[in-house]
Amino acid sequence: MPKDKKMKGLSRIDSGSTHGWFVRGYKNGKTHSRLFSDKKHGGKEQAFEAATAYRDELFEKLQSIPQKPRARRLVYRDSRNTTGVLGVCRTAKKNPNGTVTECYSVSWRPEPGVQKCTSFSIRKYGEERAFDLAVAHRKKMMKQIHGPTIYRRLQEKMDNEVAS
């Protein structure tokens, strides 16, 4: 069921002694909210009208606030990783002709919302060489994305975690 656009940012609260309309808006990681009580506004309909008017003003105000660029999060470990190098995994690919090829797959995110990947064949390069090529490619891509000091920053992050 599609949401009604006139209800965007509005929620009804009828819980215990609280009855009213709750207005909520978000910008740059901050939540802006306010409750419009039925009792204070003379009833459910009047509270709804006041909440809707406030919501429209709030959304207009939030629209005028410039969007802050989102900071990229550096992930440096994952319990599901089995190769010891984040972004590199050993996998089997099924080719269009039906044959299965073992390889090391490498993935990276050059920008938010975009994921890239490539692979290195174990049959072509051998187990160790394919893994080494995958790791080298991952490091190259990470340096292009985050700059040449990426691995020093990751090491510092891990050292701080161990010291805590």
C-alpha cells in the first residue's frame, strides 16, 4: 500500500496518557520533532491541522539547509571474511558455457552506492599468485579512493581498538 504524501512526517500517537500528532523531519543526521497534543489544541482535528502547518514550515526550513557531504566509513574487519583481506574472497564462477572456474574475487566501492569487482583465475595464475594479484588490486583501488595513507589510518584504528 503506497504511503499517503499528505501524511509524510506525521504520526499519530495514542498511547497511555499521550494523544496527539507527532511531526518529524531529518537533515544532516539530526532529527527535528514536535508533538501536537489533542488536549492543547482543542481536539484531534485541530491538532492535526496545527501539526500539518508546522510540518510544512519545518520541511521548507530543512530544505533551505545545505546538505553536508557524508563521511565515508572505513570498514577494516568483518567476521565473515575467510581470506584475511577484506574485499577479497575465494569463489567459484559459472561461465556462460556451464563450466565452473575457481577464482579470487575482489570488490571495492569507488563512490557511495557504486560497487565494482573483478576476479583472478586460480587455474590461470595458480592459488598463491591469484590471491596475491587480488590483494594487490584491492590495495591499489583503496589507495585511489581514500588516498595513499589509507593503510596507515586503518592500522592506527586497529591499534587504538587493541589498546582500549
